[in-house]
Amino acid sequence: MFDSNQHTLWEWASWVDGLNPYYWRQDFRGRLIHRNAYGLRFHPYGWEKGHIRAAADGGSDGLWNLQAEHWQTNLEKENERQQRERERKQVDAFLGMLSATLPSEYKSTPLNSISSQLHAFNGLLAARSNMPEPTFVPESNKPRFGFSAPTPIMGGLRSYDPRNGL
């Protein structure tokens, strides 16, 4: 019934207190899997081989990179990986646009960290609007009235005060 890899993955899966470990295990997200439900997608306790590091992210098909996973866990992991890839592409596109629109004096600014990217973007806004570069002023100790969460505004951070709308 099981090949040696499937048997090894089953043995590596976590036991569940109060249930027979020969038939019941759980994947790393805590979903129950049943020994006889291997490969049965849409079965309530179906499971399959899942990659710890996805092959699309450079992971291998070696046994050391596989684990027993409930089929829903495997689908969720793939959806999360695809979402991260979409977000990475959006950030790359934004940085490419930002790099293309920077004035020449900001071209030498490294765009490999968030702080330098924000600094370059703030510099671009200041250059375009002929305004001084915005500075962030720390919030005073505690607001006298309103919310304590800071609200970003041009020139610094200030608490929300319902008396003046800012």
C-alpha cells in the first residue's frame, strides 16, 4: 500500500493524543490525517506529500524536504506562495517606476532597503514640489484629548484631536 517514502513521511508526522497513532496523525498546521486516506483529495482526512520548501522556491524533491500534509494545507501553502510572488512583483514594479522617475542626484541612492527607498521617495516629492524634505517630529508625551495613535501628516506625526479635525 505505502511506498517507503510515504511510510517515512507518515512516521515523521505528529501523533495526536487520545487517537491510535497507527491510523491518525496531524500535519504541521494541526489538521488530522488518516493513514488510509493518502492521495484522497477532498477526503476530510486526506493527505499527500508536501514540500517544506516549495520546488518553485528552489526546494528539492529529496525526502528531507518532504512532509505529510493534509491536502487543504498543501493548497493553502501554494496559495500563500503565489500571493507572496504577486506582492514581490508589485514591489519590484514600484521600485522600477521609482528608479526611472528619480532625479539624477538620487540615482546613486541604493534602493535595496526600505529606509533608503522611502528616503529617495521623500526626496523625489520634495524636489518635485520645491518644498523642504519632510522631517518626522516625535509625538509629544501624551495627547490631552482624542486618540493616542499617531496620525502621519506632512512634517511629522501628531495625534488625532477631534477639536480641530487633525
